[in-house]
Amino acid sequence: MASSKQYLDYVLEQLSDLKEITYRSMMGEYIIYYCGKIIGGIYDDRFLVKPTQSARKLMPGASFEPPYDGAKEMLLVGEIDNREFLNELLNSMLPELPQPKKKK
């Protein structure tokens, strides 16, 4: 099942206080980037983020879910309506995420 553009638009609106949020459409789903780093994505109308140490600390009860069959599990963001929480979450995750790979 592909994610809806309406759900993507809602998540992007919730993240609009953050600079440098971008996305890429991939096979009906959306990869979300923050400052050029992959933070997570929209999969089956669920906002999932990488399970960094800070994300696990901020969301201790969050469920681990695979974005698609065979993929590594990610954390389901439950407080999608809380902009302040989302800002704190993404800002805390940013230093823990790897730098994007250089293109050849």
C-alpha cells in the first residue's frame, strides 16, 4: 500500500518550523531528509524514524516497525500532532545520523 500525498503534506506541515526538510518519493513511499541526512520516512501512512539513541530515549514506548517487508525496523512516531515534540525529536537525532555518502 502506498502512502498518500495528503499524509506527506501533513507531516511536512508539522515539520515546517525546521529548516532544510526535504523528501524524495520512492516506490509509492517517501524518504524524509533533515539537513541532507535521512531521518526516516512515510511508509503506509506511518511516520517512521531511524532508531537512534536519542529517538529511543524521547519515545520509550514507541513500537519498532519495519517500513516494508525485509527492512530494518524503525520507530513509529506517535506524537505526529505535536510540533514541539517533532522539532525536539529531529534536532536530537541529527548529530547521531551518518553524513550522506558522497556521489561519485
